[in-house]
Amino acid sequence: MSLLDVFVPILADEHATYWFPPQASTFAKEVDSFFHFLVWLSAIFFFLIVIPMFYFAWKFRARPGYKGDPEALHNTPLEITWTVIPTFIVIYIFVRGTMGYLDMSRPPADTLDIQVVARKWSWQFTYPNGAVSDELHLPVGRPAKMIMRSEELTGIPVLHSLFVPAFRAKADVVPGRFNVMWFQPTLAGKYDLFCTEYCGDNHSRMMTKVYVQEPADYEDWVTKANKPPEEPKLHGEWLYKRQGCKGCHSVDGSKVVGPSFKGTWGKDVPLAGGKGTVAFDENYVLESVKNPQAKARSGYENASAMPSYAGRLKDDQILLIVEYMKSLKD
Amino acid sequence: MSTVVNKPVEIPSYQTSDEKDNFLISTRGFLSWALTLDHKRIGLMYLVGVSAAFLLGGILALMIRAHLFLADGVFLTNQQYNQVFTLHGAVMVFLFIIPSVPAALGNFLLPVMLGAKDVAFPRLNLGSFYLWVTGAIFFIVALFVTGLDTGWTFYTPYSLDSKGPVALATMAVFILGFSSIFTGLNFIVTINTMRPPGMAWFKMPLFLWATYSTSIIQVLATPVLGITVLLLTAERILGIGIFDPQLNGDPVTFQHFFWFYSHPAVYIMILPAMGIISELISVHSHKGIFGYRFIAYSSSRSRCLGSSSGATTCLPAECLTSPQSSLVP
């Protein structure tokens, strides 16, 4: 790793250029080539205009003995020329841009369909076999279609936008409808995925990773991801991510919507409305999962935010989540 | 039946034989400025006002850059950062750049360049300045009392859910909109009716062409913004179900309405500046502008196409089924 790589991290990727992340989808070549066309076009016209401007300002400057020509006020052929040529260039830009836009908004048949849920402030991806993850995994070479929706447990769901710079693909996630985008990864690797529509306090942290894998590796991963791990604590974590606990309960002590899972196990926690304390044990977790309103914690008076999970989580699954909570004791 | 004759407003004349006398010093005292109907004084007051707004917006911009000096931020919480960039955008767009050239330079120069004594409606002119002041006060209150965090575009549904003073800020936008409409109306009537004999359309300085086109955009597009922010306030308070997806509203409708104003608004920002450069270069090179008619036509064309391009962002059918974020701004 060179010093330049430290200051310009994108250069650490062998497929990236100084200006751009790797070209990792079928869109990337056309987007980049069109972008470069526009940049060079602008650069050429900039110099075509500015250099003569400075030259004329110097050549026709006021000086003793020089008399300007006050009559040169109009030249129809010249004015038509410099109007008509740019008009055709603009039409070309419009047509090429529209074709690219239409390509991006029309997924081909036989795509890998992935359900995307955007929340304040996390992403969740559900694969055809039912596997759920918070990072996006894709097989290389196969068109993938994102069927995106915005959800909130409480309050109004808001706009988000899914952007993968390496794919040169971006589309809004719009509440009240399923918005669709697609792309076909062409290069295995690990890429960034950002939210690019302002969505509130932690918008800037609403990002995750995309893993483009060889098809066999992807199949491997997606099968494994759908099977719970053997170890109880990891099984609990798997349930925590899959059942949506993650949307409201952090595991690092921070307050999201509900209380964090970290550092509460085995303690006496104060209840809302000064109703004393309760021991944070198996029975309290069981009760709170099935009837969240029964004993709301102090600072979380609005426990109605949480829906009852009675019937959605079996008792043995709740105990697995308890195992996960125990592992977050300190 | 008696006829009521509106007496023309008395415009104090500053044309005296005394060379040391001018519009700045002819009358003195706070009220002589606060109640003035003189276009030059109103223009100067606008200049002071928009400069103060520019300073405020600039300080907010410096706060953004200073905070971003380190990757993890320097001195603001996420929420404060969101409030700072929201106010930076709102102050710069609504308080500074929209009124800057038309209201300040336009007021000062338009009657002078036209050869008229003042604008057509001097009292309306002062009124639109005070509307600007009122709108500015609303924004300042939104800044210091509570945190507005919607971004300057007030996009739904976030602006429906936000705890910030959205109603206060949209009211500011509504009031500032009327300030802008009144100024535009005033300039249109002035240019149409108060040109002296001999000042044909194609004898007008290009700055006036630019100001005329700008004024038409202000009068035609700004009401759409006013309606949009009123609907937003109605949605927040009454839940009428036009933008809120939970009430079967469509949040993208807000974006279409919003850009119906805000796309043409970029021509409110750029056209007067183009007018200025056309005047400056031709004056300082002691030469008539090259292609005068083409420039005059092009400022009118920008106005027509600019207004329609706000509408065309709604047109492609694709837009309704898959709004790509790149399409909207």
C-alpha cells in the first residue's frame, strides 16, 4: 500500500481509476463513456469560448491610435451556425441519455429477484429462498432485480434511495409502492451501497456492502444464510437480524427506537412511570416479546411502538435470543 | 355618482440643482427610509437585506465545511448538521439568490434604464420589501427556536413526520413567494406601460429584457410553490391524504409540484446575471452588444422552455412507475 492509497483509498482497488470506482456492472461502461463525452465536450467548448475571448480582449484593447469598429453588431450566418450546431449536440445528448435511462428502468426476463426493505436507517435484503441479510450478496453475471419498499414500525415511512456506485445504478425507494431497479454485476468484489435520499438523523450512516461472488460461492452463501447456526448464541443473533429486532434494538448500547440489548441482562431495570424495577431475566423477555406494553422500561414509555411477537417467535426461539443477550452482557 | 380618482402617488423628486444632493441624503431619519416609496432606496434596503441573508447562509455553509473537516465530524451532532444544511439551503435560495438581482439591482436600475420616474406601483414595491422582511423573520425564528431538518426542498413524507417547525418555514416560503410575485408584477407593468416614447421593445437594454423574462417566471411559477407548501401544511395539520402514503397519498406528487416552481426558479437566478454581463461588457468596451436581437429572444425563450421543463419532468410514463432520483432535481 502506497502513501497515495492512504489518501485516495479508491486507488487501493486495482479495478478502480483515479476518478471512478470499478466498473462492476453492465451499465458501467456506457455511463462512464457518456460521462467522459460530456466532460470533454464541456472542456472543449470552454476553451473554444474562453481562449478567443481573452485573445480578442487583448487584440482589440483600447490604445492610442486604435479605433474600434462600431458597426460589427450582427452576423446572421455566424449566429445561425453557433445556434444550430449546439442544438444537434443537445438532441444527441438527450437521445443517448433517454436510451440509457430506459435500459436501466426495464429489467430483462429471468432475473434474480431480491426484496429490499429500507428503514430509518438500515437495509434488509430477502433472497428467493427466504434467506435474510443486511448486506447484499449477488452472483456475478446474473441480472438481479431489486423490488424495493420503505417501511417503519412507527411513524411515516420516508424516501430512501439505493445507490451502488460500482454498478452506476441508483433508484429511489418510495413509500406506498414497490419501486424496481435492476443491474447485472460483471466483476466479483466488495462494493459500497449508500442511501442517497436524505432520510433523517442517521442518513449519512445508512450504508452497507455489496458482495459480488462467483455463482457457486453465492449459492453456498445463500443456502447457509437460510440455515440457523448451530451455536445457540449465534442462532439468537441470526433470529435477531431475521425477525426484525434489529430495526429497533441496537447491540452496541445506543438508543434506536427501543432499548439496546447490550449490558442489560441480569440487571434490575427501572420501569416507566416510576413503577419500580424489574429483573431482566427470561420471564421478563418472554413477557415483553409477547406483550410489549405490559412492563415498559423507563425512557421507553411509547412501548406500543413494538408489535406483539406472540405466534411469530416460539418459546425456544426466545430462549435463543436470550442466549444472544447474555453474550452482550458487558 | 361621484367618481373616485386615484391620486397618483407623490414621488419626492430628488432632482435639484444642488450637485451635492442625492437620493441618499435628500431626506434624513429612520422613517424617511422605512416609509420611502423611492425605488432606489427600496433597492438599497433590499441590497442590505439580501447581503445579511447571504452572510447568514455563508456562515452556515462554513459550519458545514468546518464540521466535515474530519471524517467523523467535528462539532455538530447528526441532527444539528441536518438543521444547518437545511437552513443554509433555505436561506440561500429563498432569502438570497431569488430576490438578490431582481429585487436589489432590478429596483435600483430598472426605472433608470427605462427612463421612467419610478416603478409603476411604488407602494406595492415597499410592501413586497416588507413581505421579504416578514418571511426572513419567520426563517430566523425557525432557525433559533427549533430545528428545521427537512432539507430546503421539504420533501414528503419526511417533512410530514419531522418534528421541526415545518409549518413555520413553509409559511416563510409562502410569504416570500408573494414578495417575489409582487416585485415581478410591478416590473412587468412598469416595462409594459412606462416606457417613454421612442423606447421600443428592441431598444431596451438587455438587462431589462432579462428582468422582464425573470418577472414573468416569478408571476407564473411562484404561485405553484405557494399552493404546494399550503398543501403540505394542510397535510401535516389536517391529514388530507394527498402526499402521505399511509393515507393513500403519493409523496412523489410533492416532488413534481415542487419542481414545477423550482426548475423555472433557476432562470430567476441566472437570467438577470446574464443581463448584467451583457450590459457590463458592452459598456466597458464602448461598443454595442453583438447579436442584440438573438440575446433578447434567447432570454424570452429560456423563460418559455424553463417553465415548461418544470412540467415535463412529470411527463415520461416511466416516471410514474419508477422515479429515478436522478430525474427529479
